[in-house]
Amino acid sequence: MAPNTYSWISAWFLLTTPVIIWDAFYCLLRPRSMVGGDLHWIWEPYSIYQEVDYVYGVKALQENNGFTSAQSLLNLIETALNVLYVYLAHVSKYPGASIVGFASAVMTLSKTVLYWAQEYYCSFCSIGHNDLKTLVVYWIIPNGLWIVLPTLIVLKLGKDIAASINVAAQVSAKKASGKMQ
């Protein structure tokens, strides 16, 4: 049985792949990727973002804050799973593709909620210096997308997985009762 496929899920996974890779390598290559670094030209827009979110900025780097690199490593794992889902769902038609997509979306959602919770519990230590407009435009909206869309993916693929489990349970129950032809 081929998995259900959803073009919007595959589009999200594919469209975010280069963005996530670009972001992860900015973080993993700091300070070379930062303002003043020899590779900064690749990440020019981060000259703004590293001032909006100190997790991406000089402060976290100087404090040897490992969260930035750790979340970037997880981003790369999520991205690999996203691409694997698209391959399994659309190319090999593997029935378990939904589990891979579900797991990846749960990882993304959990990590993003953790990122927001970290800000809350440290009294907005990395973003609290921004005015409301800057915060909304550069932090809340872009980071909010990484909560909304993965939540929708988790709900959709989770529903498919639950339906498959229910079908398997019904077949198993019929088989156990000897009512299978």
C-alpha cells in the first residue's frame, strides 16, 4: 500500500531544505560566517539577524554557548529526514514514509518550542532588547512558521498513521477470531 502524499507537505520539506542548510552552516561556521568573517558575504542578511537574536550573534559565540550549534546539528538531521520522507513517499512509495515525515515534523516542532521556551524562561535574554516591530518582523513571524507548519504536518501525518494502525488492528482482530477468508 503506497503512502498518502500531500503536495503541501512535500513542498514545505523541499522549500525549507536550502534555508535550513544555509542557516545551519551560518551557525556552524561562526565566526567566519559573521560580520567581519571571510565567509560573511554568503550570509549577508545575518548581519541584521545576529543583532536581533543574540543566540546567532557575537554574545553567544563569546560565551561559548553551545545551543546554537546543537540546534543547527538537529536542523541538519531534520532536513535529512525531510528529504528522506519526500523520497520514500514519492519515489519508492514506501508505506512507512509517513512515520519518517511525522518524526521529522515532531523534531522541528519540539526544537522550535524549546527555542521559544528558552527565551521565555531566561526573561527574553536573547531577543528582549528589540522593539516590537523588529521582534515581530524578524523573530516572531519567521520562527512562528516553524511552529505552525510542523504542527499541521504532525496532525495530518499523525491522522494517517492512526488510520493505518486502526486498519491493521481490525485485520489482526479478524485474523485472530478466524473470520478472515
